[in-house]
Amino acid sequence: MTAPDTVVLVHGLWMTPRSWEGWVAYYEAKGLTVLAPAYPGFEIEVEALRDNPDVIANLTVRETVDHLASVIESVEVPPIVVGHSFGGTLTQLLLARGLGSAGVVIDSAPTEGVRVSPISQARSLLPALKNPANRHKAVGFTAEEFRYAFTNTLTEEESLAVWERYAIAAPGHWVWEYGLFANFKPGHQDTWVDYKADRAPLLFIAGEKDHIMPPSVNRSNAKHYRHSPALTEYVELEGRDHWTCAAPGWEAVADHALTWALEHAQVAQPWQDSA
């Protein structure tokens, strides 16, 4: 039996894999192999995506999950999967497919069925939701909007530096279809999971000060798995906002995620040996 030696980092909306640059170096220094795959179309640099956000406007969640699944399946030993924000939703969908040895979701966007929608979340998502035409566009945040949604514990100057280096637009229809209105649609959407099914262990990490994906959303999401035989745990980190993966002190978050995942990972044979 082989313990996982690879971590797959799944970025969120309004971000690219660049948002994980600190974690990649940090985990590699610990001797791990680290993969930070982009969503399809997000492979180009932040600056290029800002110049032409239309290249990602029509991307679907299913296409994205299929792509990420292929990355995970290319790893010989099932890896640890860590997702931030909508990357947390994608991580849950990947674990639901039977992928990964353990999952950690940080400030996760919810899967279908989580009905908690705090006021701060609605305010954070308003730039995308205020115009129905945004369903067919890639929609970004202004520096001020970004600070409220992502970096509300930082100074204006610090937040601006983050926005300039990392922020891009996101497919507007993801926010419309899987945001506040997802639970009002008939049938299952692409973010549905079977909450009662078995899967790899899963940890929810929430930030106390997070506006766009507040602790109440993450607590509710975690509780939806209460009838699953799989391990599901929740922890809330004091004073941390949505930018917890790179805000000062992010190393402690990275350590917590890795320590938990290694402790609880389902140690297994490589993929080809278990087929």
C-alpha cells in the first residue's frame, strides 16, 4: 500500500492556478509533487485573460470536472485534492466520482442543495447577478468589489496588489446557475452530489471573516454529508477572509490542510493495480 505523495490544487472562480503559487513552492519544499491544473481555457496568463475574457465565457462545469478528473487519474497513486472557493465545489464533485485519497475544501462554494445564502454572499455576487445579460459573459470584479468579496481583512493597498496580480473574470452563467438560484431549478444540476455515498475523507476549512462563502455556507455543506459513511469534518479559522490561501499566515492553513489529509488519506494501491 502506498501513501499519497502528490497534491492536486484546484483554483476557484475569478482566479487561475497562479493563485496557488505560494502553496506549490511550499509543498514542493516538503518533498511532494504538486499539480495546479487550470480550468480549460484558463491556461494562459492572468494578463491575457483580462485582455480577452471571452475565451472562458462558455466553459461548463462538466467540462471542467472531466478535465480535472483526467489530471487526477494520470497520477499513479491517488492524490490529495485541495480546492479553494468554487474549486471546493469541484473537489467535492471529483471525490464523488471516487477520485483522490483525501479532499480538503477551503472557503468552498456549495454543492447543490445547500440553501444557506447570507447577505454578505448576495452582496459579493451582485456584480455578476445584477444584469441578466451577464449569464452569457465573463464577469469580473472592480478592485473595490474584489476587496469586499475576497480580501476584506486586508488594507486597500494590499487588496489592490492582490487584485492586480491575480483577479480575472469568471463565466457569468456559473454564478447564475450554481450560485444563489441553483436550488430553485427543477432536477439536478452539474453541482449535485449524492450526499449519502461513500468517498474519500473530506475536510471543510472556513474563514470566520469570509464574505463570499461565509462559514454558515460551509457548515451547511458539511452537514449535508451526515448520512455518508465517509469521514467529513469542519473547522473554522478565526479572522480569515476568502483570500485565506494567500493572505498573511497562509502557511498555517496549508499545514493544517496537508496534515489532516495525510492523517486521514485512504492509502491505496496505484490506479493500475486496483483496476
